[in-house]
Amino acid sequence: MLYREAGQFKTSYAADQAIFTIPQDRAAFWILLALGFIAIPLVASEYVLLTIMIPFLVFALAAIGLNILTGYAGQLSLGTGGFMAVGAFTAYKLTTALPGLDIVFVFLLSGLVAAAVGIVFGLPSLRIKGFYLAVATLAAQFFLIWLFNKLPWFSNYSPSGVIGAPPRAALGLVTVTGAEASPVAKYLFTLAFVAILALAAKNLVRGRFGRSWMAIRDMDIAAEIIGIRPLNAKLSAFAVSSFYVGIAGALWAFIYTGGVEALAFDIDRSFQILFMIIIGGLGSILGSFLGAAFITLLPILLDRGGEALGLPVPVNVLTNLEDMIFGGLIILFLIAEPRGLARLWQIGKEKLRLWPFPH
């Protein structure tokens, strides 16, 4: 079989601890990158790039951020939408205050501001956890959205409160924001950003920070006994998570929608990101991508499936159907497979390694 590991030996600790330990996985990774950076831009239509691929990538980045906090560190958060709004409005204020600043640095600085806000709202995690921490982060969600709605300074005193993203070039080369940016440029810029940050997150959770987060998640008292400081572990998780979520919010506003609006990051957005990591898999970078793909593609599949069967589904019925399917799947995964689609993928790989022998 092509996926057998017989005859493959590790001769160093570095090889044993690699992200992809066998050549087949490394080859699959490079094939996926080639498809993403070369094949999709060549063959995909403008509709696919702008309506499917870009929101999928932005959702995946936001899901990675929440997964770091909830899946790896065990700190439940319902304020993801609020931290996305922080990144979006910070990016807008930076582009208007510093028009010469490259959009790459705008997004990175927006993530740092979101990280600082995340640390502030993460302070309650030092005293409370579980349901009470979820309520605290929910308060952060409502407070941040209220703040951006009530203070017109954030929208440069726009009467409508909705502001357009100004055109900006990435590294001074290609315009990636604004109406004049091409769909291919927007997609490739988003893909590059998400790929680099996802790789960084994968290495981060495998290192010292990731081990401290998982120790706090599994048993915080035992982690403190062996020398892990809850203060550093929890606040670093909030900071890194908010950094990723803030950049996702900036990408959502500048690349996907082309406008910055507080209502786009309401409580429904927070629950949507939470559903992604539950369905995709808690404590898994791959699960963040799988959950984002599922949430992005399901409405399209329902709509196109109804049209293919000659049963056009009204928009209100489609929305309610999505909610029912999401709710049913969350209950199913929590009962049958709490580790989500990522665990099912892992089981499939284990069976493939042993096929045709019984497992």
C-alpha cells in the first residue's frame, strides 16, 4: 500500500518530532499547497474565489485562534466576534492614520492590538473558569460591539457607521484591498497569510507554550505543582488566540466584505466560530480547517442541492435548516465523537495503514 510505513526509520529526534513524520504526509502537504497557490487561481471562477475560498480561509484562521484558547488551553470563550471587530476597526484606523503603512504590517499590528485587548479580558480566567469564564467573555463580546457602535471615532464619524476599506498594496507590489483589487490577488494574499500563521500555530502548540496550555487544560492544579504558572499560560493563550482572531477580523473586513461594520461581528459570529471547532475538532489545527470548510460549504450545498432536485429552497427556510443541521451535528459530535472531524480523519489514516488486516 502507498500509505504503509514499513521500512521508514527515524534516525534523529528532529525527524521523530517533525510535523509530517512520513514522506506520504509531506507529499500530500506540498500537493495541497500547489493546488491552493497554482491550480485554484488558474481554474476557479471569481465566484468561487470571493464567495467560497476567501471566507473559508478567514474562518479557518479565526477557528485556529479560538482552538488555541479553547481546544488547547481549555479556556471557553464566547467573545470571538468582539475580538474580530477589534482587529477590523484597528486595521481601518491604521490605514487612515498611516496611509503609507503597508497592509501586511497593518494586519500584524491589528493582531497585536487584539492580543492586548484579549489579555485584558483574559484576566478573569485567573480566578474563574468553565461556565463563568464563558459569561465573562460573552460580556466582552457585547461590550466591544457596543463600544464600536456608540463611539463614532472608530468609524471616523461616518453617519452610517459602515466604512469602506481603502485600497492598499501588499509589500508595495499588488493591490489586495479595495474595489480595484483582483479576486486572484485577494485570494493569494489571504492564502499566504493563513498558511504562514497556521504553520506557526502548529509549531507553537508542539512547543513549550503548547505543552503548558494543554497541561492547564487537563488539570490546572497538577500543572501548577510541576512548575507551570497559570498566569503565564492562560494570558499567553488569550494573547495568541486574540492575535489570530484579530487578523481574521481584519481580513474579513478588508479582503472579503470590503467594509468595516460592527454588526458583522455580533454574537452569531462568535457562535459560528465555536461551532467550527466543535465540529472540526477541539485541539486540532487540521480540525479548524475542516470545521471552517464544513460551515462554509453547507449553505451552498443545501442551496445547490435544492436547485438540482427542482426544489428551490427559500432563504428563510434555508437559514432555519442550516441552524437545525448545525445543532444536530453538534449534539452528535459531542456524544459520538467529541474530537470532531479531525479524529475521524485520524481513524481513517490508522485503518489505511493496517488495511486489509482487521483493526
